[in-house]
Amino acid sequence: MTRMRIYIVIVSVLVTLQAGCGSSPTASFYTLSPNGTPEADATAQPTARYRVAVGPVTLPEMVNRPQFVVRAGANQVTIAEMHRWAGPLKSEIPRVIAQNLAQLLGTRQVSAYPQSATDDADYRVYVDIQRFDSALGEWVTIDALWAIRSASGEPSAGRSLVQEPAGGGGYDELVAAHNRALARVSRDIAEAIRSADLAQPRQEGGK
């Protein structure tokens, strides 16, 4: 092979490599967000003074990863490498639940683990996510066991099994459905906190 042909081959390879690098897909990143509703505003108690701490939250190891895990069948999932959570779900979920509870309960004194691990909260919420399922273009399912421990009084526990439609076929719709599902879980927890607070003995002059 002559020098000219070698030169042409090298240039062709470099051009091909550059073209491949230029067309590489980039990952999309998503974040969960609170899902305020008129119902939340209507039930809010703006004078609530108690402090609430949310977390830690546990998750199935299968979904505890940056990539979206999407159901592809009854016994099959797909790891979506190009669609990722902007932050770990173990910190995103308590943050969103805390923000939902702040609106539902009418108090700003709600913190989320691990950003705030305060030990002097009047109520601490522990959440064990049993299922965090996503079916692209179909639905999402959240199955959450939760427990509320008060500084004084008996602990209470409950379960929220929520399924939300995720029509549209895109990942934005999938995230929006998870936001709505977490809002419903938050409403269940808020109602339990209200009930626990009403059951607390009151000193003269109020709490």
C-alpha cells in the first residue's frame, strides 16, 4: 500500500470516529416534585406548630439506581440507560413527601432525611417502599408501608397502595404519574399525623 493510500485510510477512519462521537445520544435527567392540589389547600391547618421529620426511606434494590427501571412484562424489566433520575430516589422521595406534608398539614416545620436528621421532631415518618413500578405509557404503582412515631404516644402504621395512569408514552408522563402517586401516599400519612395529634393529651393553654 502506498503512502497516499495509507493517508487516505487514516483520514477516513478519523472522519468516521468524529461523526460517531458527534451523534452520540445524551442522557435525559428527571426529578420528582411535590404535587399540590386544591384538596390539599382545603384541608391544610395553617396554625399547626408540630415538627415532622420524614425518613429514612427504603426501596427495593432493583429500582435503587440512577437509571429508570421500566416493566417490559410480568417477569421482565428494562434498564433505561438514557433516562435517569437527577438524584438518588432515597433522597428524592422523602424530600417530595416532606414538601407535600408541609402543604397538607399547614406547617413549614417538615424536614427530610438525609438533608435533615433532626431528633427533636414531634413526629417522625418512616417509609418502606415495597414497589416502585413503572410501565411506560401505561401506569405506575407505589406500594408503601409507613410508620409514624411521636415524641410521646403510641406509634401508628399504615399502608398506601396507589396506581396512577401514565398515558402518553413518554418519560415525562411517567414522572408526573409518580408525583401524583406520592401525593396520594402523602395524604394518607398526613391524615394519620392529624389523627395522632388530636389524640395527644393537651396541657392547659394548648400545645
